[in-house]
Amino acid sequence: MSRRWSSASSPQPSSTVRLVANAGHPTAEIMLFDGNFAAVAHAVGVLDVQVAPGLYELQYKAGRSVQEQTVRVRGGTAECIVPVPQLSTRTTALPQRTTDDGRKLMQWVADVSQQVHTAPGQGSELFIFSRLLGKEDPSTHVGIFDVQVKDSNGLVIADFGKDAGWYKEGAGARAHTIAVVPGTYVLSAAAGSLGRLEQAVHAVAGWQTQVLLTPTDYGTEGFKGADLRRGAVLMSLQGRGCSIDASAVDWVEAAKVALFARTPAAPIAALRDAVAEADAVPQSEGTSVDRLLAEKFTNPMLGILGGHLLLLEAKVDIDLLQKVVRNLERLVPGHPDVAALRYAAGWQGDAAFPMPPMLRSSWQLVIDKSVEHPGIIPMDSYSARIATLTWGGGAWLVWKAPPAETRPVRAARSMASGKSSVAFGADRGKQIAEVIDKLGKLLPRHHADRYITALARRLDLDASETRVLRYLASAARQSQLASELSPLSPSNLSGRLYSSAYGWVTGRHLPDANQVLEWAKDARDQFLLDSSMVKALGIPQSAVTTAVDRLSTLLKGEIPMAPKVCFDRILPKDLNKVRPSAPIAGARTRAAFEIAKLWDVGKTLRVRFMSGTPEQKDIVKQFAPQWAEHANIKLVFGNDQNSEIRITFDENDGAWSYIGTDCASIPVGQPTMNLGWQDEGVVLHEFGHAIGLIHEHQNPEGGIKWNKPAVIADLSGSPNFWDAATIEHNMFDTYDQDQINGTSLDKKSIMLYAIPQSWTTDGFSSKPNEKLSEVDKKFAHNQCNYPFQGPRKQPCT
């Protein structure tokens, strides 16, 4: 933001002047800049400093509101009092009080919040208020009212969508007051394509917790739902209803926005005053004393937000924080967000969190504390279920509604709450290292993310276990890289410093080789810490423990992955020719050639290696010529640039070949075949394609009944990583009958994939075929294909 003043610098006086600037909001930030644009002072709420006479600029920030004000401090005066700016921190949930409609709606809110509409319990209250903005027709924006309140067992105790009562005519507003037993409840709101979003609302004995909502667009056309992220949450004593006091509402909104922005804007002066008044209340038992304390502290939500804002200060005032927490514990006993602040204040406790707290910052405190006390979030709790589902930004903790549980909850193996975090991590460091080592051996150089997705599916991992798996897979890659880099000297390393592999793993570039080598030495040790996983993943220690235990067990055995299969390279002009068709009559032996792709009978096919080791080339030379023994073609290996068959050995590109004469249309500088893995069966299969054979199962006579979901799930993962279009073409599409020479299915054909029984619905399966079948051999020199005597018979009958 540019600042231009007529004076470039301040005068140099012999005395100073007191400058006082009150922002008008206790959580508003105030920055003071001098004439050289240098920051002079910073404060929250009120700025009170001594400055030299001169020209200054004040910058106020309150929530999303930012204002600047130029001030001239004149010499010879005792003080300069700056007028209070007009900052807006109002929540859109409550209308402006400057209009008649706004005042009427606010009065309606105050009145209706004092009436109980539903009473599934007693002891405390929840007040939920939703309203449209502007002149929208409520009948076309019903999503804003699709809000439910659920108890801790998931039972709906209030439903805006089904209850049309307590509606403010003409204002597009609906409200509902619910008398409940003190405890934590779940607010569930429709969110379009996201399904439903949820957040926790805690009800406290003797208090009414108030949630004020407005609409937002969740990305679904024509739908607006209640915005849980930006809702206002207030508290007042039961019987008083929703306060329309401007200062309380503005205070809470400013604090909420500051907390979301992670701005150290704690209203320290206001908190000290509240604590001092509360401390003056006699510390004796009795409802009247507690009510008097409530009167002094005014609104517990202010204290909760203020306590969290204190934690953002560069130097946390622990003494003040402890006083705030002590008073909050008397005011709102059992509140989960106060329990989280208690841990942050340095006090121990035995509080558990079976239900999530209200604030995102409270949740993070609980997650961090779970490293030391794994049982703080029970494994069978709602908190554990939503740990991987947190969504969006904002001060409030919001999550996607978890699916119904379909499996037993997995219990953690090590849950002793008295076990220290040091011992807890040390006990399992070896176990984590073993998992990392196993993953390091399994991970491919490329497609690592898709491999992990496939592995998680095959191991039937839940969301927390999958998140831990991804973390440890990243650790495996970094560990591998550290091992590669550590032996290198800085001079040898400099050429590799900005390599794609290094950038992929670290996500950034370190400035020099020495720093990289230092990082390489420490990388593995950091990943072995439980605390590193908890902080990085945002899930409780108990979930991390369970996930590591289960992964350790599962990865000790062999991991069953999908079979390696090849895919046809089809020219674009031929893609529309592959389709279902009727079966043919004739002999029941089978090896299907594509008629239009056959080479001339007796053709000499030149084969050139475009890459590969001597060992890889020898495997091809050893097995490929078997086709020439049974088909009237010749294979000649050499370096002719115009060779019909050109082979690469890219292990990250699978195994494939163009079919027959399509090879002749591929530019000379490009391969026509890739052998990502090599053995007798792979070489024979791909050379079968090269002389015109199609996949065995793609003959319309094949008749395999596919279990398509299972095939798609397996082939989209390791080791093939096919996309949907590739799977559809190579597995389920068949050729039109007039395109091929072929008959019925040959289970032993070299051109048939290894098909697990899980891929079919009729029990069909086939084993990997490593050699030419008798049908392959006979059909290769069939009169319709590559006969040794006489011309090729066309058409083939």
C-alpha cells in the first residue's frame, strides 16, 4: 500500500508529544508509520506512545476492515488525541441497526431467542438463527434453512428444513430455540455437492449458545447453503435471549476474524479488566455468586476467543491466560474450548475430547497434546472419525459429515495415557523405520502417488491410515534421496541440486550444496518422530499409533498387486473401429489377427533397439524369433534407422506395441514398442502385437463377463496406472468381426492377459502365459495369416 505525503521526513524537535489513538474496537490492530514510511509503533485496541512532532500515518485493521489516517503531531503540545475511526466488524448474520427494518429484525431476534420452541432436554439452550441477505426469495434459497442440530449419538433433535415455524415474514429469517442437556452438539448444514458440513456447538449449564448464520455459495449452481465457516457465535445467560448490544457483537466478530487471520490482536486491556472484576467476586459456592461472576465477565465467548488470541502474541502472557482460564472454568465448566486453553496455559488435566471443540485453534491444541496423551481423543469417538475430514478455513472447526461406519473401530495397540511422549516415540521408532524401508522398496520412481492410492485400496485402509501411509511414503522417498546425496561432496552435488527429483521431494530448492547435505543427514530422523506425524497430518496420536501398527503388520507380507498387462497402441483413425459385434461361425481354435494390419507374407521385419542394456537386448533376441518359426516372416536385428520395429525399455511406461503395419506409420525417431519389463512372455506378447495379433479377450467371440469395477480399481493402480479410457479400450472393447481373423477363446494364448477370478462375474480366470500356445503356433501360419506355402487367402473363411 503506497503512502504519499507532502513532507518526506519528520522535524527533529527537542521534546516529545503523547499520541493517543483509540481504534474503537478492543481487537483492532493499530500501526503507526513516520514520514519515512518506517513503522514506529504497534498496538491492539489503543495506541498510547510518545513521539516527536511531525507527520505520521495511522493504519487500523479490524477484521477485513482497513483504514488509514494521516496525523500531524505539533510541537509545544502535551498530547495529540486522534478521533476514533469508523471501522466495520459487523457480522452479516445481524443486520445494520441504522435502518428501521434492521432494528425491527434485531428486536424480533431478541424476542424469539427468549422463547423455547423445542425441549428435548433441560439445563441449557441453543439458539440457531439463519437469514437471507438482500431481497432473495426464501422459496428459492431453501438451502440456507437446511440446518439440523444433532446430539452426540447422531440423533436429530431440531430440523429447520422440516419445521416452518418461527419465521420472520418479509425478512427471509428463521430462528429456533432448543432447550437441551448441557453438552456438545453437532450443527449439520447442507452444502450442495459437498454433501453436508458440520461443526460443534457446546451448550453450557445456565447459558444460551447462539449461532447466527448467513448463506454462501458452495459451488453448486442454483444452491446456497448456511455458511458455517463465517457464522457468529455468542453466549448469554438463559432468559436474556440474543443480545443486540453493539459492542458485544462487534467484539466477538473482530476477535473471530483476528483468530482466523492468525493476527496477534488480543484485547489485553479488556481481558485484564474482566479478570479484575471477576476476581473481585467472592470465591464461595452458590448460584448467586456464579451469576454475579457471569455478570462481571459478561460473555464467555469473548474470554474464549481472547484466550486464543493471547496465544498468538510474540510473548504470551501466561499469567493473564491462566487467570482467564480460571474464570472461564467457573463460568462455563466442561466447555471443550476452555479445556484446550487449560492445556495451553501449562496446566495438566484429564480432559478427553470424544466430541470436537468449537474453534479450529482449540482442535490444534488438542491434536498437539495427543502426542503426550494419546487417549485424549478416544479411538471410537466422533472426534477420531472427523479428524481427516476437516474442511475450509475460518475460526470455527468445520468438517465434512463422516459416512456411516461400515467397519469395526480399530483399537490402538499402545494407549497407556501415562506413557510419556519420549518413550512412546522411542518404542516405535524402529517400527516406523521398518515401514519406511518397506515402502522404499515398493515405491516406483514415477507414479508414486497413484501407487499409494492403489496400495491403500488393496490394504483396505481407512482415511487416517491412508494419510499416514502417504506421509511415510514421502519419508521413504526423502530417505532414499538422503542416502543418494549423503556420500556426495558439495562439488559433486552442485550439478544435482536443482534436479527434478530433488525438487519433487522437497518442494523447494535450497541455496547451496552444504545445506542440502545437512538436510539429508537429518531428514530420516525427523520422520521417525510421532510428534512430526501428528503435527504434519493434523490427526490425533491414537490414530497415528493405530495406523503405524496396522501398516507394520500388513507390509510384512507380500503385497498383492494387479498383474502387469500391456496396452495396445491404436492409431487415432482406428479408435472408432473397436466395438462390440456378433460372434462368428467356424473352427473353435483361436488367435486373432487384425486383417488390415498384417504384413506381407514372407516380410523381413527389421528390429532396432533405441535404448537398453546388453542384457535387455539379449532377452529380446532370445525369445522374439519364436514367431518366425511358426509364421512366414523374418526378424532381423540391426541399427537401420528405418527399421519397422523400434524398441525402448522405459520401466515407467509399461509394456506396449503398435499393431502390425501401424508400426510403419510411426515417425522414424519414435519407438513402436516399449518393454518396461522383460521376460519370455512379455517379449512374445508384444511381438505378437507387432505382427498383427490383437488381445485374446478382445475378440467378439471371447465372451468374458467382466466385473468392471474390480478391473478398473486394479488397473488404475500399480503397476499399470491406466486411466479410464485406457482401461475401457484394452479390457472391455471388442473388435468388429470383419476386422479380424479369429475364433473362440484360447486360455493358453500368449495374447491373453493373466485374469484374476475377481475380474469376472462368472468365475473365469487365467494364469500368466509365458509361451506360445499350440493354437498360437498353428494359427500363425494359417492360410489366412502368414502361410509358409501359397499366398494368403482373402477373404478368410
